Amino acid sequence: MTTVKPTILLIHGFPQDHTLWDPQLAALSEVAHVLAPDLRGFGNSDPPKDVMPMQTFARDLCALLDERGIDRAVVCGLSMGGYVALTFLSLWPERVQALVLCNTKATADTPEAREARHETARNAKQKGVAVIARGMIGKVLSLHTRTEKPELVAQVGSMMARQSPEAVAAASLGMAERPDRMVMLPSIDVPTLVITGEADELMPITTSKVMAEAIPGAKLVVLPNAGHLSNLEAPELFNTTVRDFLASLPRA
Ligand code: MLT
């Protein structure tokens, strides 16, 4: 009997590009068709609008699936990518075979967080993205990673610093607009895996626990020594976790 591989759509976070997923490409392509696009404005993609709401990113991704003739995908997003994944699910539940929510949350921003997004957008244009990247590096990587993996620290720093100010500003303003998605979690009826890093400062473990507990049947996996970029910081464990999850899915 021939088995059809699922498609996994990997959605990067902020301010990143598709290279976030480099350690997953080969490891996951043995068991899935892997799509890892740049969200609009980031990496090598088209220029963004002034504001990029999560719906706009989700629409671009749906258009990509259409273009490739893919009906359903396992939608996997990290952090901002997770906001996009939940938005995608809310718009096209029939296109989602399963969900992987990494280092992300379902709540909307507080008024203070929204104000900080506006400041980030201003800073991106006035001071440049390198300044933002420098400020973020200590928050997105665990102390363990920063101590033990200097090449990874440099790689993540340059990935963030090379993003365009317009993309960073537009995505930041778009994230500020995103609605609360906690209410939709109990009605999610596709297999869901929640992954986080034990040292994620931006999305503390409790955030992932609350999200996983609200989604029927969701499984939570916490990766030791990893921070916010758990797929880069603990790639082997991340890949094994996702591969096992993909293997457990009912055949489409
Ligand atoms: C990300 O990694 O995508 C961001 O930290 C998400 C956010 O700022 O809420």
C-alpha cells in the first residue's frame, strides 16, 4: 500500500524569515512535503502593505496552497507564525489537517503591549532593524543557547537584523490588531501539538499549558534548555516530536 505524505506548512515568527526552519527541512521531508515560505515583507518575498494583519499573512498562505494544488496541510507556526496559524484555522478549518503551535499564545495584546508594538514599528523605521535585533537576541534564546551555541546566536542575530524595516513595522502593527483567539480553542477539532521551550521568556510555559489544556486532545511538549526559538535551539528533539506527531495522524 502506498501512503500519501502530509504537507506541513511551516510559518516563521517575528522578525524572521524561512531560514528559521533550516534544521527542519531535511529532517521533516522524509515524512512530509515541507513548505517554508517567507511571510510577506520578510526574506525574499514581496514588499508588505503598511500594516500586515494576521489575516493578510494567512490569505497569502492559502493562496500558496491553492497555487500548489494542496487541499489540506498540517499548519505549524512559531510565535507570530502561531498567530497566523490560528487565524488560518479560523478562516479555512477545512484546509487544516492538524496544528502545531510552537512558542506561541492565543491571547490578544494588552493595551501596553499594543503601545510597545507601535514603538517597535517606529523604531524599525527610525533606528533600523539591527537595533531591534540586538534588543531581542537575549529574549529569544535561552541562557543555555547563548552560552553553548555562539554560532547559533550569530545566525539568529543576522537573520533578524537583515529583515526590512517596512516588514518589521507592518508585522508589528498587524500583531497589535490581532483578536483574542482563546475562545476558539475549545472548538478546535484537529489533532494539535503544542511545543515550547522550558526557558522561553517571551511565552512562559504557563501560556502554552493554558493553550494546550483548552484545545481538546492537544499534546504539550516542553523542550529542555530551549528558549523562544525551540526549533533552532533543540532541533533534534523538536524534529523527533514533530515526526512522531505526523506519524500519529490519521491517513488523509
Ligand atoms: C515572535 O517571535 O514571533 C514574536 O516574539 C511574537 C510577538 O512579538 O508576539
